Amino acid sequence: MTKAHYDIADRVMTVTLDRPERKNPLTFDLYAELRDFFRSLRARDDIKCVVLTGAGGNFCSGGDVREIIGPLTERSPDEKLQFTQMTGDLVKAMRAAPQPIVAAVDGVCAGAGAILAMASDLRYGTGRAKVAFLFVRVGLAGSDMGACAMLPRIVGLGRASELLYTGRSLSGTEAHAWGFFNALYEPADVLSEATVVASKIAHGPAFAHAMTKRMLHEEWAMPLDDAIDAEARAQAQCMETRDFRRAYEAFVDKREPVFEGN
């Protein structure tokens, strides 16, 4: 059993890591399942946004020590590489999914769990959340699943370096001050508040949201002039959508637009 469940309502898919007695760790099977789920989103027109969360007051404690770390010590170099490439493929799938991903983070958010939050588009946390990139504590580099590329863009190079070199825990309050969390809520409210944001996104112009996510990803490595040209082409495509016309007609009629994602 992979210990995640999926619930869809009002165009929002909520993915809950559900092994609370172990603080929702990742296993070999769960990595692959999540990778396949996020890959499948390109074909899911019924899903416009995803909420990623954990059960039982914790987000995710990372790779299961007994089920992943232990077995990896006995695997061949090629098998270890297959594993690290597979975990990286999960992040690639999250970033390639056209739907924005909203993480609702409470409690422990560590190791690969912190990566899942990092790879989400928006992150909402609690004051008691503890975010830690723990790889150094098991003798590994901070260069895991894209952390060295993505984390500095979220919190800055110096702060990312500190977290990756020391493996220390970042409190929810500090994570918010550093820009890792978009906002903080009470533990009882963080999932519902994240879902409210996801619902607003889900009822927005889905094609345009997908384009925004794509361009945020692609423009990381672009010179500014190339980025401006790429955005011109992207925006021109958005102007071909019916949602663009719907928004104009709603403005003329002095009413709220109803977007349909095409």
C-alpha cells in the first residue's frame, strides 16, 4: 500500500500523503506513484489545480529510513542512479504539470518532503511547521531533486546554502519571513485556506495559468531579451483563447467573467 489518497472536488484534486504514524514518509512505490500521477495531469481536463498535503499534523518526513535509506546502502551504483533519477523525475513531473500545485504544510516537512513543498507553485504553512533539507545528515549532498537549482530562487543563495550545508530545521515563522511560505495559518485552517486559493485558481483561466507556470519554468535560464520575446509569443497565444474574449465581454457587461479554460 502506497499510502496516498486522491480526492477531487470543484476542479481541485487534493493529494494527501497518509501514513501519519510515520509522519507520511515516501517509499519507492510512493515516489513512482506520485511521479505517474503528476505526469497524468496533462490529460486531466477535469483538474485545474492540485493541493498537496499530509495527514495527522505533518506534511512529509522524507524518504523512509527503513524502506529506502537502508536498502539503498546495499544497491549497486547503477541501481542507486536509477533511484535518484526516478526521484528527480517526480520533481520534473510536478513542474511540467500544467496545473498549479498548492502545498499545505503543517508539522514535519523534511528531506524529500521539503523538496515536494519546494517543487510546488505556492506553499502555505503553520507556525509549528519545521522545514529541513536533511540530506547532509545522512552523508549526502544538498544537490537532491533540484534543490540546488530551485531553493536559491525561492529563499536566496546564502539562505539556501545555509539550509543545504547544515540541514538545520527552519521554523514556520522563519520560512515565511524567508519567502518559502506564502502565508501562515493555524494548523486547523491551513488545508482549508490552501484549498480556497486552489479553488480560486481552478476557476480562473486554465490555459493562461498553464502558460504562466510554463514560462516561470522556462525563463529561469533565458537572457532578459529572450524572455521578453518568449512572453510576447506566450501572451499572443493566450489572446487566441475564448477565455480572453469572455473576460472582455464580462468587462463590457460589468459582470464577473466565468472562465472555462479554453
